[in-house]
Amino acid sequence: MGDHHHGPAKGLSRWLYTTNHKDIGTMYLWFSFAMFLLGGAFAMIIRAELFQPGMQLVEPGFFNQMTTLHGLIMVFGAIMPSFVGLANWLIPMMIGAPDMALPRMNNWSFWILPPAFLMLASTLLMEGGAPAFGWTFYAPLSTTYAPPSVTFFIFAIHILGVSSIMGSINIIATVMNMRAPGMSYMKMPLFVWTWLITAFLLVAVMPVLAGAVTMMLMDIHFGTSFFSAAGGGDPVLFQHIFWFFGHPEVYIIILPAFGVISQIIPAFSRKPLFGYASMVYATAAIAFLSFIVWAHHMYTVGMPLAGELFFMYATMLIAVPTGVKVFNWVTTMWRGAMTFETPMLFSIGFLVLFTIGGFTGLMLSIAPADFQYHDTYFVVAHFHYVMVAGAVFSMTAAIYFWLPKWTGRMYNETMGKVHFWVSFIGFNITFFPQHFVGLAGMPRRIPDYALQFADFNMMSSIGAFIYGASQLLFLYNVIAAITSGKRVTDEKIWDGAEGLEWTLPSPPPYHTFEVPPTIEEQPAH
Amino acid sequence: MRLSQDPTIDTVAKLGAVSVAMFAFVFVVMVPLYNVLCDALGINGKTSSEAYISVVSEVDETRSIKVQFIATNNDGMPWAFAPDVTEMVVHPGAANDTVFYAANPTTASMIAQAIPSVSPSRAAEFFHKTECFCFEQQPLDGESEAQMPLQFIVDQDLPADIKTITLSYTLFDVTSLMRDKVASR
């Protein structure tokens, strides 16, 4: 065997051929940030058009392409890969493993993503335009009435599904087989736990999504009628299959965020996480329940009363384990020696806003009330509170929290705090008014609206521009930290942070834990 | 069960099998199960797609059920399509006959498929069709018309609170779908 302590290769081939979990994590994070900016640019076009009633900037067809691509890119291109990047960087360092279990597959699961999204974005230039049927691509809009570019969309979904499945298998294999001696399951940091459960969800439901798009492909090109009533199929079947994937998918997005918050809040409260075991069980309970609530997205399709009741009660049940988590985070902070650095600010922002999103989710779970809310801006407000203030805020907190560890350089704390406050205020100006216009009946995915919604929509648009601009500040802060940030040499950058990654030098060497660490009696969480 | 000596390969093989199984699950479990459940429970107002074999039964003269007929063309379907009568009053257990009228105003011969739906959906399993044009595809030459027969029985076990049943047909143009199937043979 050669030299075990070699550094990275030089130049472009380092990134093309790398099997190092830190390199691959970095690539995932940069790729997802690029997608975040692209999806964000599409959101800016949407909000610019909605700034005033009437049609100003874009054609209605193009507006629909923007809402579709914004959703697809944010869910599959920005949020999911960003958490995979975080998992790549952190899981081996948190469980005392030298790398991921399958480093070559790791390289492959990253490198098939950029072509998939290039293909998806290229549909904008195709005849008939990009997919315009919404990110949920309900049949027959996505089959009978779809633009020709839908075939490229289907292929892109197939590729990113394969990427997700490979990534998840890798994470499960790493956590199950490569923990350092003494790192029992119930000593693992909560971030590792939430990712382990998330990975199982992904392995179970990404193939279902692949099945749904395969059926679309066959309906469009091979004369089958899975979703066509004329040939004996049923468009409602599409919704059942999609949401059987789609509901676990929303927990795939939010569970790693729960893990991040469960690492950061104890660090800045200088107390161990309250109720570690109950956090693990609550995560598992949420994952289980996510499989039996899918039809709450489709209360209005004409389900029998018994079905509506079952899905309503099952959905409300999810509030119990989620409530356990929120309770535990708040109790962790209770009487802690708290300080409010940027990661903690974003975590508290997450806690407050995610809880609001959870409550609107409970409102939506009430089947008879949902007939009023269905497909209105109330739903848009709800899922942006959980996706942006939930997943994206926690991701931002994670970057501020671990960036000094990864790079050995500190970001600008003042700029970080400004970023938080501008984000927090911009986000709420954008999405809080959408609750009101939604309750008043403004439908989603429509480029024009009735005059009485004008003021709230203008507020929303201004908030969106503020929130969007604040992300450029974030980008600048990160780049400035990497290139010229103040050097940090402490292993434990945050004095309250616990876990194996904080026993490594800052920045950690290219290869870490080639000899497994000894796990002391310290609680890992 | 261990699939390999190497624990990593063992984990990967098992998880790979799970993902392949979940992909197959969509096709071999979810789709048939959905159709079976809809048929069995009458969800979506789906009626049976096969002729009902009538059993000899008493006609319940004490109850009268109003049966309404609706005919709709799917998007882009150029045919004229209408029920002969829009409403009938029938007794549970009795066999009733009616016809639907269809005309193809175009010059090309076309094939149509009618898809039924019953409202309220709870009534679907009590609405039996012994003969229906919806069981088969309907070919029609250009500029010609046809009377399409329907024979049905309302079950005596129809819940007492249901006084009116609406039977709706949507007519789909399946000409190109059928041509593709023939061409691919």
C-alpha cells in the first residue's frame, strides 16, 4: 500500500475522480447552493410578475414553467443535495469512520446530478417550453397535455432518483458498519440518527417516484393507459402514487434539519440535548407515520368519508412526535447558558417559524376545512414555512456552525447576524401575508389575481426580493471566510459543542480517523 | 440472513433488493390494488366493467328510484352524444332499457370509449348493468349515427336514503390509441 497520508490530487481531476467524503461533501454543498440560486432566480421572476395584478412581465405559459421549475429545483436540486453534502462531510467524522463505506459509488452519485439538472434546465430552451404542470406533475397535465420536453423531465427524475438511492444506501452502509468501537447506536449524534432514518425513507420511496414517472413515460410513448380514463386507467391513481412518494419526501427533507438543530441548540445552550432517546423514537415515529398519511394532499378528489377520517386522524397524530421534538429543543434551552451566535439565531428562527408551519399544517389536516384551503396561497405559505424556514434555515445554521471546522477560518459574525435578521424579516414579509390571501381565496399557480389581493401580493414580492438579496450576503460571507477569514486553530470552535468532529484539528486533515478513536464515557449528543 | 461475508456488501445487497422491490411494488401491487379497491368499494363512482349476471329477484314495487342520465364529451371529442331520455323512474329489481344516441359528424371513421361514473358513489355497487355500450369500444364511420343500448337493474339492497341515482358517461376519442395498438402488433 502507498502512503496513507497523501493529500488531495491537484487540479480538476481532484474533483472528478475524488472518492474522499470531504471533497464530495463540498461538491454537493456548492452544487446545491448553485441550484438554490437558480431556483431562487425563478422565484424572483414569479414574485416580479405577481408584484401587481394584471400581466406585466411574462407570458402565462412561461409563468407556469417558472413555478414548476422553481419547485423541482428547490426540492430535488437545492434542499436534498445540500443535506446529502452535509451527511458526507459529517457522518464519518461524527461516528469515527475514515470515509464513507462506498467511496466510488459516492463519487458516482454526485457526478450524475449535474447532468440531470442541466437536462432539466435545458427544457427551457426546447420547443413547447419547459414542463409547466407544477412540481407535483399530476396526470393528465403531465401526460396528455404535456409539452414534448416532458420526456427529458422524466429522464432527469430517473437520474436524480438513482443518485438519491445510491447516496442513501451509502449512508446506511456507513452508519451500520463503520462506527468506531464503542459508538453504539444510542450514542450516535442525533444528526446521524435522523440521516439514518431519512436514508431508509429514501430507499423505500424514491423507487415509487421512479415508478410513477415510468408509467407516465409508457402512457406518453408506449400506448399504455395507467392514467388515461379512456383506456381504462385513472388519473386519480397518479395522485395516490405520487403522494405515496411525496409525503415521505417532505420528511426526507425535514428530518436531517431536525438533526442539525439537535446538534446546534445544545452547543449554544451549553447543556446536553434534553430527551435524547425520545428524540430518536420521535424521529422513527414520524418516519413510520409518513407512510400512512399521503391522501391528506388529495381530500378533494372524492374519497369516501371513512378515508377522509382515517387520513385526517393519522395526519393529526404526527403532531405528537413533532411536539415532543419541539418540547425537547425548548427544554434544552431552558436555564442553559445561552449565547446567540449566528448558527444559534438561525436555529431559534427555525424553531419559531417551523412551529408556525406545523400549526398551519394542522389546520390543513382538518379534512372539512381543507376544502376551503386546497390549492390556495394558504398552502403555499404553509409549505414555505416548513421548507424554507425549516429546511433552508437549518441548512444555513449548519453552514455557519461547521464552516469554521471545515475550513479552519471564521466567518464574519456581524455579517452573519445581519444575514439572519434580513432573512428572518424578509422571509416573514414574503410568506406571512400569503396566509391571508390564501384564506381569502387566492389560488396558487396563477399569474394574475383579483384586485383585492394587490396590497398583500406587493408586500410578498418586496419581502421576496429582500430575502433573495440576503442570500448573496451569505454567499459573500462564506467566500470571504474561505479565502481570508480569521484563522481558528482550536479543535473545539464552539465551547459548548460536543462530538467526535470537535476532537479533530481545524481544518481537519484530508484523511481522518484512519485509526478509530476511542469512545470515552462522554455522551455523544 | 447474510448475503455476503463483507458486512458492507451485505448491507448494500439487501438495500438494493429493497429498492428494486419497491419499484416493482408500484406496478404489481399499487396499480392492481387501486383498481380492485375502487371496483369492490365503488370508490370514484366506478361501476363494474363487466356485464352483471342477473339473478332472479323480486321487483320491489313499493320503492321508486329516479335515475338520471348525463352524457359528456371529453376534451376535443367532436361526436354528438346524448341520452334518449334524461330521466327514468324505476323500481329496484326490475330490468330497464334505454338507449344513448351518438353521431360522428366528421368524415373519418373513429373509435370511441364511454367511461361511466355513478353518483352518489355509494350507489355504484348497487347499480348493475346487464348490457352496456360502455363495455366495448364503439367504432363509427364518418357522417353516421348509432343508437347505443343500455340495460340496468337497481339492486333491492340500495340504501333507503338514496332516492336519486345519476349515471354519467364521458365519451373519449380512442381512435389514435387503438391505431397505435394495432400498429405495434
